[in-house]
Amino acid sequence: MMAKQEIQKKSARIRPTADDIIRDIYPGNSSDSTQSSLIRSDWLRETAYDSYQKANQILRGDIEEDLRKRGAVKARMGVPSLLEHLAIERGMSWSDIARLVNVSISAVRKWRTGGQATPDNRKELARLASFLDLLGEFGVEDPASWMEVTLDLPAGYFIRPVELYVQGYRSELLDIARGHRDAAQVLDGIDPTWRDSERSTLEVYIASDGHPALRFRDS
């Protein structure tokens, strides 16, 4: 009985994304409600979702490798040049730079006045600059501003690209930017329970603009 309940719960969690995949693969799939058809539909959902997750892992690895290579080139720039590129050329705020690189604003302030950054921090600055370059290549006219725009989600749910970036979901963001998947499909892949605030790894909070938003829980 417990096994059956777990299967039913998993089917409910993966249904939104998996059904989209099934429609793409089997556009003529019948809506027959017989027991055998329902069992087949559950099997199709699980198979499609598992394949989707594996393919996404491969894609994510390819994108991370591309960002690593681009970042290695960008890292040849000095920290002041990287900061100028992000703040002046891209128009990113100092607070956003600090958040996306996972340092304090005072650390960024120190770098601006000639303080030394660690090799890892320099690498993260270069990776952020490379990521914004990729967004531009994928047709995002103002990448820095796009990172702050609330993604298109069902009513009552709010999340911005910066929230996904700081959690390492860069390839997923690029999928959204390219139009390959919408934000809800991406969140389904990250956490199928994100619509359930009690179980989800996401929580609602009030952002600096006074509007509710989603963010990943600390624990």
C-alpha cells in the first residue's frame, strides 16, 4: 500500500512536465480513461520525466563546461576590469554583483579600491561576466536587467533569475532565455513540489521592492 501511495505521489509531482514531453513525443496519445490506459500513462510519465532529467544533466554539463572555458578567458582580465565590465558596460548594481558572486558588498567595495580578490572570487566574477555574454548571444537585450525581472509563473508565484543563478541553475536559466522551456517547467525539474509551500525547497518572502517573491530555503 505504501509503495502504491509513493508511486501516486511521484506521478502527481512529475505530471506537469512529463505530460508536456509526452504530447511532444506522442501527439496522438489517446485520452482513454480505462485502467490499462491510466497505468500506461503513468509509465509514460515516469519514463519521459526520467529521460528528460538525464538529457538535462548532459545539457547542464555541456553549458557548465562552456562557461568554464569562457570564464578562463575572462579571468585573464584584472578584477577592476571585470568589475567595470559588469557595473559599467552591463549596468549591474554592486549589490547584485556581490550576491551573484556570493560575497559581501564590503568585499566588492574593497576590490573597487584596489583590494585583492581570491582566485575563486576572480573566477566567479569571470563566470558571471561570461554568463551575461551568453544571455546576450541568446537574444536577451539587457542581461543584467533581465536577471531582476520576475519570471512568468502562475498567479501567486514570484521568482527572479538571480534566485536560480545563486543556486547554480545556470543552464536552466539559459533554457528559459532561449525559449526552450518556460519557468514553470524549469521549476518542475528542480523541485516538483515547488507549488506546495510546506514541502517545497522554495519559500515566499518580501523582496526589496515590497513585492512577494520566491527564494530557496537556507536549509
